[in-house]
Amino acid sequence: MSKPVRLWVTFLFFLSGFAALVYHVAWQRLLVVFAGGDVLAVTLIVTAFMAGFGCGSFFGGILADRRTPQRSLLLFAVAEALIGLFGLVSKPLFHDLLYLRLGGVVDSLVLSALVLFLVLLIPTFLMGVSLPLLARAMIHDLPQAAVTAGRLYGFNTLGAAAGAFATTWVLLPMHGMEGAILHAAALNGVCALGIVPLLWRRAVEAPAPPPAANSDQPGWSIRHWLLIYALSGFLALALEMLWFRLLGVMLKSTAFTFGTVLGIYLGGVGAGAILGTFVAPRVRSPAGWFLMAQWGVGLYAGLATAGLLAAVSDWPVLEWVRTYLDGYEPVDANTAVLLLRQWWEGGLPSSQADLAWLFPALHIGLPLLLVGPPTLLMGLSYPLLQRAAQNDLTLVGRRVGWIQTANIAGSMLGAAVVTTCLLPVLGTAMTLRLLVAVSCVFAVLAIRRCALPLKFACAFVTAACIWLVPDQQTFWAQAHGTTQDRIMLAEDGAGVSVLKKSAPCTPGGATTVFVNGIGQSWIPFGGVHSALGALPSMLHPAPEDIAIIGLGSGDTLFSAASRLQTREVVCIEIVGAELETLRQHAAESSYAGLRNLLQDDRIRHVEGDGRKFLMNTSKRFDIIEADALRPTSAHSGNLYSEEYFRLLLQRLKPGGFAVTWEPTPRVRRTFVRVFPHVLSLPHILIGSDRPVPWDVPALRLQTSHLELRHYFSAAGIDLPGLLAPFMAAETPVQHFGPGFDRAGITDFNTDVFPRDELSLPALWEE
């Protein structure tokens, strides 16, 4: 195969990786709406992706070795075409069918897993067969097997990295999920058509030379290598989840964080694989280099994490980072882009120049430091492993496919074990120590025949690395820009909950609630969260059954449960660790509001995805509301979309209230589109199938009731003062009834295009 042809095929595989990542991001978001966003559901979605991909790699290797190079290219083109066709119908399948029609029917974990596997099997299987097919088509001599396979893998992964960045910053903000999927399908079409001219080139059909033995083959069979690479996959995926958790907390994750960090992760792997194509042919012991590189991944992860946290905690030059970590609000991506544009145009005052670079320094510099070098080693390992494991030209496709399958199987196990066992039981710090110890297995295999002093040296280095990783309390205190005596901490598979005291050794002082690094609310209660819970409860004539999505400090939940008529309040929280930290606070403090909340037997706590809970429950409620949520938070669009509001309308009793915080005008327009009757108050929207009463004199009279005053005063809340701004004569109050023209509302949020969450006008709009 000539060099121009190889370059062209490699470029097409780059585009294929780009498209695959677009699908991955868009499909995962659509499937979260169906399966839920809790840790088990997300693990199922990720595992279903990997399972199909692994099956495709396994059988793709067998298929490739039984076909000529020309037929392998043809099958690759067919696979790309079929992926593109599936992409065209994926939005109607994943959202319109699975969610809108089957969402309330598929309510068991086993059934959800089966559905996810079946719907993802075809496209992910087709994606998995691609690498073995192309490897078999392009490898015609054994010495070049590692280089060719590494180059294909590297450029495909770089394409995926480019897809992660483009999807996050361009495709989703401009076109939404459906538009992004259409772009990916078009790229699949380009890949399929781009192969067609090659099918008539005689160079593709070059006869393969006879099989040759690999003189560098170590004394292990392919089965041993598959087990080793499965362990490598376990380590890589487990570390990836730990990195994403730590960076999510430190960066105060927004809708743009995950895709950016994922792009850096994949970019490191792809660049490492390409670098490995130059290293692998030149080393005498590829097996030893591979094993030492894998050990290096674990060592760097432990040392870099410990060093980063220590530097952020102690270095004066990083005070600006520490201030951000200790702060309540995340950096808004749109504001960051606007500041950078002003700096570029020379219109930004020098006093704000540091602020302009805060976002890129944290979102690019920090992940590059923490994730860049180890992912480079991960990618570098791939060509080294191919050279060590490939010793028969007739089995090239199988070896490429099976090696990839083993790595995916290990990754699946890593995802399941970390989220369901290690993080909830051990926490991030101890899990990191364990993974560093696991990486030592590779060093043991590499130096098994070396002198005893070298073995002691490796053991000492690993032990030192494990010792340097801080304990759980110190780990997360440093990641939050504070000290361990200021925080109360709990962690589970879904996230990290931290209560941060205003000053050390003052358990009765003000406390801020942080979830995954972002400030959510505060203790003592009071303010917008209290009003959000109290006002709808007081307006409803008999709020017997209430559902609250989100726990936070418990403020909204406490205020919503204020009426004597209320029989049950269900609080659904996706990060179950929040309840544990509130219990810790109640045990240490004398704050009656929180203590009364936790002792209220009318309140039932449910750990999981709130929207999924409402989709599957048969119960109907008098009031349903979500606690205040920033519209730019990751996946916040699921609680501000038209489909979510329609779900609320279906789960209300006649005359029941659906309540939402109003962070943007677009949320108001979306809400008004759905509910026949809407009461609009400052920052609060109440919707119903019947008129929502607004009687200020009656509300003032209600605030004077003894039982209500006593209930709120126990939490230090002045009820009349809390509601006074809403009852003032100058307060803007609007009613929207059935006669309001909703046909003209075109700019609103949907599941497929959550515009508020993905809004980036400073970059893509004039």
C-alpha cells in the first residue's frame, strides 16, 4: 500500500474517531434522560457502550483475518455507512421511543441494562470492528505491525479528542444534540465514500509475505498479554474516574468542563500512541518498556495528585487558585470567553487581566498537568504491546481486535468496581493509593528476573508514592482550598459533599454546603431557598403530598414541609453523601432547623435521579419542585426542559403546583409553554392545570399563624420578612392563562437542545 493511500486511510480513521465521540457525548446525554443520571444508571450506560465496542473488536479481528485487504476496506466502509444510518435514526430511537414512550415502563435496573445494551449494540459493535479491519488491510509485513496499528489507534484517538472539543464548544452550543448527531453521520458518510476509490487500487491487494516470527517476543502467550492489557484497562478507567472527580471538584464543573477534560485525556492517549510508533521499533525489549510505562502511569497519578494538592494548599504564588477553590461560584464559560475577547481587543482593564485567564488556566493547564503525562504513557504503551504480542502475520487482525477487547473488558470492570465499591467504601484518596499499588504489578512483571536491589528500589518508590497521597479529609480539604478542621465530608459513588465552616472551631457558625466543589446553599437557613420552599406550600390550599428534587442544605425541603396538612415530603437527591454531611452537622451543632428537619418523620429521603423517580412513580403530588439549580451546571438542562415540565404536569394532582426557580427568561418561556396557568413571581414560577391563587391579604394573614411562625422561628427564619418582598405593592406579578398565545414562543429549552445549559453567545453569537 503506497504512502498516500496509507495517509488517506489514516485521515478517514481520524474522522471516524471524531464522529464516534460526537455520538458518545450526544447519545449518553439522551440516554441519561431515559435511564437516569444516578451513578448506577450512568455506569450502565458507559458499560453498554464498552460492551458493544468490545464485542465488535473481538469478532472484527476474526472477520478481518478471514478477508483480503480489499474486502477488509470494503467492510470498514460498510460499517461506517451503517453507523451513519443508525445515527440518523438515533434521536427518534433514544429520546422519542425510549424516553417518551417507554420511560415510565422500564423501571427496573435489569430491564434498563438490557434495553441499553440492545439499543447500543449495533452502532458500538460496528465502531469496534473498525480498527481490526483497517489493521488487517494495511499491515503486510510483521515488523511494521506495531507501527501501523499504533498509528491507526493514535490518529483515531486524536480524532476522538478533536470530537470532544468540537462537540463541547461548537456543535452542541450551535446545533444541539440532534444537530451534532447529523454532523457525525455526515462524517461517517465521508469515511464510507472515501474508501470507495481505494477498492480498485491494485496496491491494496498486495500479496502478504509468509508469516515471520517476532524475535522480540517474550516468553508469554497471547492469553497472558490479554490479561495484562485487561489490568491496564482497569487501571486506566479507574484513574480516569478519579481524575474526573478531582478535576470536577477543583474546576467547579460546568457543562463545558467534562468535554474539555475528556478531550485532553484522549489527546494525551492519541499523541502517546503516535509517539510510540517511533519508539516501539527501536527498543530491544518492548515488553519491558510496556510494563514500565504502565507502572509509570500509576506512579505519576499518585505523585502528581499529592504534589498538586500540596502546592495549591501551601504555595503563595497559587493563592488565586486557592481563593477560587474556596469560593462559592464557578467560573461561567461564557463570561470567561467574553473577558478573553476583551483582553484580545485591548478593552480589558489591567486589574481584570488575571480574571480573564482564570478559566483557561484551570480548565486547560490543570488537566494537562494532572492527566497529560500519564495518558501519554497509556498511548505510548499501545504500539509497544503490539510489537510484543504480534508474532504471526496471519493472526494480525485477531491480535489487534482481541487486545482491544481485553482492554475494554478491564475498563468495564474498572468503571463498575470504582463507582459501586471503591469510592463509596474507601473514598477517592484511599482508592488512589490502591490503584498506585495495583500499578506495581506491572513493575513486578517487568523486573521479575532482575537483581534483588532493583526490586527493593521499585517497592520503595511505590510505597513512598502511596505514603505521599494525603488522607481522605486532607485530600478533599485541599481540593476545596481550605483546611481539614473546617470541613465535614462524605463521599459516595455519585459525588463529594462538603460542609465548610466559616472559621475553624466554630461549629455553631455559618456553614456553606458544597456539592462536587460548587456552593449550593448554606446553614442557617434563609433566603431564596427558604422562599422557594415556603411560598408554594403556603399558597396551596392543602399540600398533603410534596416532592422536592435536591437536598442541598435542606433549606427548601424544610420550608416546603411547614404546613400541618402535609402528610409526606419525598426528597430525591442524586448525591446521597449530602444527607450524611447534614447528619454530621446536626450532631455537632445546636441548630434547631436542621435537627428538626432530620427528625421529621413525614420526610422520606430517596437517593437517585429526581426526574427518573418522577417518571417511574405512580404517586401524584400536590407540589413538585426542584431546588434552585444554576442553568449552566452540567446536565441542569434536564430540569429546565419542556419535556421535564410536561412530566411535572402529568405527576400533579388536579390543582397541584409545579414550581421552579427562574434563572433565565428562556426558563420562563419554556415553563409558560407547558402549563395552562402560570403565576410568575420574582425568580419563582408556579404552574398548574388550574388558576394559581395570589391573594396578598390572605397570605399576610397566613404568615401570622402561630404554628407557622413557631416552625420557621425554630430555624431562625423571619417568615413575614422572608415573604415581604413578594407581597410588596411594587412587586411585579404576572398571570399566564389558557388565553395566552404560546404559539409565538420559539426560543425555549428541550432535552435535545438545552440552550441555557449550552449557551455560549460570547463565542458563537454576535
